[in-house]
Amino acid sequence: MAAQKDKNTPSAGAPPSLLSYLRDIRVIQGIAQIVFIILLVSVLSFVIVNVYNSLAERNLVPTFRFLLTRGGMPISDAPEWYSPNNTYGEAFLVGIINTIRAVSVGLVGATVIGILVGIFLLSNNWLIRNISRIYVEILRNTPLLVQLYFWYFVVFLEALPKEPTGIPAPGATSIAWAAPIMLLLIFGIWLYAKRTAFPARVTAGGLLGLLLLAVIRPLLMDSAPNDTATNVFIALVIGFFLLILFFAPRSWRGFATGFLIMSIGTLLGSAFFQLLAYFGVVSNGEYLTLGVYPVFYYSIKGLLAPEILPTAVFGIWAVFVAIGIALAVAIWMISGHVIETTGKPVPRGVYAFLSIVIFAVIGWGIAGMQARPGEIAIEDDEGVVELVPYNEALDSGDIELEDWPVYRPEPVIIAVPELNRFNNPEVGINLQPQYSALVIGLIIYTSAFIAEIVRAGIQAVPYGQLEAARALGLSYPQTLMRVILPQALRVIIPPLGNQYLNLSKNSSLAIAVAYADTYQVGQTMMNQSGQSITGFTLLLIVYLSLSLIISVGMNVVNSRFQLVTR
């Protein structure tokens, strides 16, 4: 008996019915997405139309034309070219510049401090390890807004003096000629010790000689009735170490060598300056008297730092520096290839550094030899202008600060801070307390999180890598720089990028300390013009662009350190 065919079953070759389409999960998902998009567009259209109509009734239609009108916004921390007569657009540009200033310095500072604290968290020293742990736990668990209030209202407005205080204090000071001699000898002993079989004993001997001549000898000369007894004592000690050098076991000769280099070198250097004083080359054979001028000022008005001014010949010097940097990069890459192919150690860092220094010095000399005017027009206090010979004008200091970039022979000038008669900054970079509090707060807060990331990255490296480095005889700094950190960076960089993004967005809290960043200027601009929609759109674009730039940069860095797999 033949089976009867179901009437609902489509025959072969017949087109599928609408009901079969509706039972397909792919069709259901597509319809659901279309419905969702229609609802979303409808809601957004309803909101936009109502907001537009509401703003149109109050004559506040969103537009970007208001950016071209006069803003009348005084900004405390603004460039010299800005004034309240500038437009809203120029005021917003100043806010963007201030945000970039704070974020760029904050990223560098937080990275440096975070890496150091992260390494200290794994230190074998109990005190350093626990201080770092307390630093991280306190700062990481305290809101950033509270820390900004602390730095601004407690530190800058209460703890600092009301009038600018210089560092160092102005006056005169005397430096013993033996001090630079000892520094050079310490550096020489350190280099010599690295080439010996017992570097620790050579260094210890040098430090003992430094202690004898820098501390014990002055105390004996102050307490003894005359210098003869002290000199005899020093001579006996040197003689004792000479006996050690010639007759002691070889392992102890390095200790005596370090001591004798420091002691005899210091005495010979002091005698050399006494000889220079005898012939009148220097005024005093024991001390160098220097006038001390403040390099920094600090007060509730902010921090005043030296100002770096490029001159007319800066471009010539910059070309030579660029050539030195390009050569240093080439040396670094070629040396790296030699190390990888032959295994021979090459001090490529030293060679690259010397390349930059040599070309910088050559460029400095060539830039300084450029032709200068024979005479300079100088205006005296009475307003009379007279022509003064170039060399005489330089020596007398009659050239005004604003004219230094034109007439000074150096490619770069470092202008030491100066105050006017009202104790207000006249020369130098004035870092206002609002900016300083914001930057310090961002650096300290973010560095606590970066420290934890660095600690976790270092601990993620297998312990066998550390044991292998020790087996190869690498020192702790060499192990850290050449074995641990390069592998830890693969773990550190991804979360580090998140902290960079957090720092850039946390900079909008600058409004809490009255710093004129992008958000603070944008809010004032919206309050004055009534263009809230346009203002928030501009803020969205600025912070989105800043975050995307940081993300792209960190992705590029991350791709360079990741393992290449098939």
C-alpha cells in the first residue's frame, strides 16, 4: 500500500513558503537587528528633533560659528599671544595646549616613577620593599580628586612660603679644589676596578681613602695644635698601604691600590693648585670662591625654573645634532647585528652616545663662529640709542633678554630665573601652582598602578631565566636590563596602555584646582555662549582623539615586543 504524501510538505522543486523563512534562525536574527536599528533611529530622531526645537525657541541653535566671535575669557596659564580679546576658538585651543602639557609630562613622570617603584617592590632590602608597598597601597586606594586637593590646597597654598625662595640661596660659597679632584678619582677608580679580579676591594680602598682625606683629615687639622702631626699621620697611613701593596697577598693588593690612588691623587692634585696659586693663575690654592645665584624659585605663586631660549644659529647646531643622532641609530643597528651574528660584545650604547656628543660639540663650535654685527644699538635708561661694539655689549650685559636670541653666539641659551622689584617672575618658566598640583597629582596617582603592573610583569618571567642569567655571571643590573625587563615588557605594555588612557582622561579633573585645561575652558565657553551641544561635541572630539593617539602608539610599541609566531 503506497504511503500517502503530506499535503503540507512542499514538493520537490517547489519554492519554499514564507513560514519556512520565518522559522530560519538567520532570518529571525536579521529581522531583530533591523527592528532594533529602526527603534534606535526613531528614538535618536525624537530626541534630536525635540532638543533642536527647544534650543531654537531660545535662539540657541547648535552652530560652530560662535568659535569665531570674541570670547572675553581671561586664562591665567596662557601663552603670550593670547588675551581676552581672542575668539572662543583660540581660547579652546589654549585649553587643548594646556591639556597636552599636563598629559605629556604626566605620562613621562608616571612611567619613570612607576618602573622604579615596581622594581623596588621586589627588592631584597626589607625597608625599600615595604616603603614601596606602603606607597602603592596608600596612593592606589585614595581617590585622585582627594590627592589633587591635597597637593593644591595643602602643599602649594599652605606649606610653601608666600614670597619666592631661591634654590640655592643667593650669596657666595667656597668649594675646595680637592672636591672635583676626588670626584674624578672616584670615577677613575670605578673604571679601574671593573677591569680587576677584585673590583669590590679596589672600590672599598678608594672609599677608605676618600673617608681619610675628606672627613678624618679635616677633623684632625681642626683639633690638632698644628698641621705637622696630621701630615705625619697621613704619611704613616700611606706608607702602611704601600707595604700592603708590595708584600700582602695578591687578593689584598687591590684594596691598597684603590686607597693609594685616592689618597696620593688627591694630595698631588691639591699640590698642583697650590702651585697655580703661587704663579698667580688662581687666587687661592685651597678654595674656589663662587657667587651663588638661585636656579629655582618656589612659593605659593608657583615654581620658577630656568628658561631655554634657541638663538638665530640654533638651526645650524640642530642639523649637526640630527646627523649625530642618525649616525648613532646606524651604529646601534649595525652593532646589534654584529652581536647577534658573532656573539662578540660591542659597547654600542657608548659609541652611539659619543656620536651624538661629538657632532653636537662640532655643531656648537661652527654655529658660534658665524658672522656677527660689528655694532649693536643699545638704548640707555634715558632713552638715548647709541651704537656699542658687539664684544663690549656682550661683556657689559646691556643686551636685553628679548634680544638674546638675535645677538648671542650660542645656539641655545639657558636663562636663569630673575624676579622684578615686586618679587614677580621676570625671567624664566613660571609653573603656576594649578599646573604643578595637577601634574604632580597625576604622576603620583598613576605611578602606583604602573608600579603594580611592572611588579606583575617581572614576576611573570620564569624564575629559570633569572637562574640562567646568574649562571652566566651577569650582575643584577645586567640581568634586569638584558634578561628580565625585555621579557616582562610583553606582559607590561598592554595594561600600561590602559593606565596611559586613564591618565589622559583623569586630566579633566584639572577643573578642581582651577587649571584651564580643555574641559575647564570648554565649560566656561558653553556657559558664556550657550552652545552646550557644540561644546560637548568639541570635548568629545578632543578626548577621543587624544585616546586614539595614545592607543595607536601603544599598539605599535606592543607589536614590536610581542613574539612572532606562525
